[in-house]
Amino acid sequence: MSADIAYLQDSQPQLDELHRLFAAQRQAYAGNPMPPAAQRQQWLKALREVLSDERQALIDAISQDFSHRSADETLLAELMPSLHGIRYASKHLKDWMKASRRSVGAAFQPASAKVVYQPLGVIGVIVPWNYPLYLAIGPLVGALSAGNRVMLKLSESTPATGQLLKQLLARVFPEDLVCVVLGEAEIGMAFSRLRFDHLLFTGATSIGKHVMRAAAEHLTPVTLELGGKSPAIVSADVPLKDAAERIAFGKTLNAGQTCVAPDYVLVPEDRVGSFVEAYRKAVRGFYPKLADNPDYTAIINDRQLARLNGYLSDATSKGALLIPLFEQNQGRRMGHSLLLNVNDEMTVMQDEIFGPLLPIVPYKGLDQAFAYINQRPRPLALYYFGYDKAEQRRVLDETHSGGVCINDTLLHVAQDDLPFGGIGASGMGHYHGHEGFLTFSKAKGVLTKQRLNAAKLIYPPYGKSIQKLIQKLFIR
């Protein structure tokens, strides 16, 4: 028996279970296609309580998967925004569900028009490994708020978190409302082929293409949250201490394993040396040492560590200057490093880095910086550091990205009232807050007429009277 056949036989029970769960959710949705607001708020309340009650278990499971994840980072970047998102949705849910009144043209009176927001049905969510809690709960909140059933596929790289979340959600939700699916890549691809009413994927751009291709078989609508190379621009006159500290926070959180982490920094060519020193001081202030430092998160696994070391080897072999900020070779606690003299031939400047490596690219003026960004695939986030409001306006007008932070990094993602999503190579669609509710709803236009039917005036047979009416009502 070949290894491939043996693997398929071993995974068949998981595939059968996957299809059983999907069928159960489809049937449950058919039996309750428009859950009332009170029921949806009860779902959100149950989710909030279980996350709050089990926060230490979640912290421990995520840390186990990473070999070490800072407990405070998990609180700040996973639990806190998840709970805030639930609270925000609960507060605004009734307003989101209200039908939106629309106008009816004079030629179509008497009638009324409105938009009603209907649950889509069964939502699939594919969760990445870097923030396995927050990137599961965020879409779950939006989908439940909109009245849907939800299936979550957790990453095989976070098995402890996946098992725990499966147990916790099963404690408060029936499996035909919310369920967690575990398994390797074969299960993930089978998951993406299901006839979902909407599929949300967060992960690498290369995998996103496969997910979209699989979803196309059923014309399943997709939201893709991908990533790419998010730039930071340091202006000619911003205090370097301000910029360096805030960029360092965004790059070192979760050891850089964040889809909106600054991927490279554009620095005026006459400020590069000073920025390097300011950045080194900021990072070493955050983390005086790596060994046994509870605040510094490890790289998720050996495969990702090897990928990052490969980027370093490739870059230095092609002329990059490596500036390590810590002693190297500390296992999966990979030391933060800067890279100078980079060019487009290096893989570190082609692929999303997703780790504690930061290339610095010099520029001569904002026009050159904008051109550098705009010649490349559109990023998920863009960061600008400078206090001149005219320059801030130029950044917004002359560049494209999924989202922007001016004089900060990452924190736009945690704002519940802002949509989050990519553009082009960094994704499509968006969610969070009201936009999440809309993404997982069908905004259905409804025109209503009663007994009086003025439309008879435009019924056949046509003649001069209809021509006069058209001339009066439609032609200006």
C-alpha cells in the first residue's frame, strides 16, 4: 500500500465527519433562517463568558504551541480585542439588524423600498497559526451577529489551541451552530471545497489562491485576508525616537509574526544611520535579553525558523549588511535583526517576512518613497511617521493599502468601528464591526406595493399615451 493511499484512508473518517458537520449546520439553518436579536445576543454573551472564564487555559495553550508565547501579548493581542469585539457587536446588533429605508422614484409610486439584512447561512472560516484565537473569534463574532452558522478550521500548526477551542466552543454551542474542525492540509483543502454561503480565509497569499480556486467550484463568495509587504515611511523631520519606538512595537510583537507587521522601512537616506541607532535602542529597551525573557515570543516552529534563516543567508550572500540586535543562535527565540543594502533580488524583499527581520530602504524624497510602494503589490497596511498634515494627506491620497496608521503601527486593526481587509495581493473584502455584519449578511432590496397599481399605465399595448408618459417622467 502506498503512503498516499494509506494517508487518504487514515483521513477518511475526518472527511466523513467534516461533511456530516456541514450537513447538520445546513439543516439547522433551514430550521431557523432568521434568528432574532435576543438569540444572537445570547450567543455572543455565551462566547464572551467562556473566553473570559478560560483565559488562562487559552494563554497556556497558545504558549505551548509556540514553545513560548508572551502571556501579556496573548492578553493584549488576542483576548482583549476578541472581548472588545464581542462587546461592540452586542451593543450595536439591534441597530445593524434594522431594515434600511430607501426612496422610491416618483414614477413608481405608490410604493415603499427598504433593504433587509438576511443571514447568509453556513459560514466557513479558515484560521491561521499566528493569532489562532483572535483570528477565529473575530470572524465568528461577525458571522454570529449576522445570524449564521459557523465552521472554524484551525491550523495544524497550533494543535493545543485547536483542541482547547474545540472543547470550549462545544461547551456553549451545539455543533450545528458553531464547530471547530481540526486536521492537516488535506482536511483544510476539503474544508475550502464545501458549498459554504461565504468563506473567509486568513493566511499566506500563495495559499489564498488555492482557497479561492476551490471556492470558485461552487461560486462561493470569499473574503481573503492575506498580508504582503506592509511598508513604514519615516518622514524627513519626525523625531526618530518617536518613529523607532512605534515601529519597533509593531515589528517585535509576536516576534514579527503578524500580517500587518511593518515589513520594511523607508527612511530618508541622510537619516538611515541615526534611525538604526534609535531603533536598536528602542528594541533593546523592550527586550534587554532574549533568554528566559517572558515578554519575547518564539518562532512558531522549526520550519518557519528555517525559512527565516534562509532569508538571512540569501540576503547576506547577495550583499545585504546584517545588523543583529541580539546574540544569534538562541533557538526558536530568534534575535531581531536589521538589514541594509537590500535589493529586489533578495527573497527577503520578495516574500512577506513574518518574523523579526527588518530591511531598511533609503529614499530621497516622498515622491520616490511613494513610487517605490506603488510599483509593488498593494500591501495590507501602510504606516507613515510624520506630523505634517499636508504630507499625511498625500500619503492617504497617493498610495493604496488595506489600512493605514499615521504615527503608529498595528492599532488600526483593534478599532472595532473600522473595517479590516486587504486590497489586491493583500486580500479582498473586509470584516470587523458593522462591516463584518454586512459581509456575513445578504443586503436584500425589497420593493413593496399594495392594492393600488399605478404601474398599469406602462402595461402593453403601447401607443401614443405611453410615449407621452415616458417623455414626461423619464426624459429630461
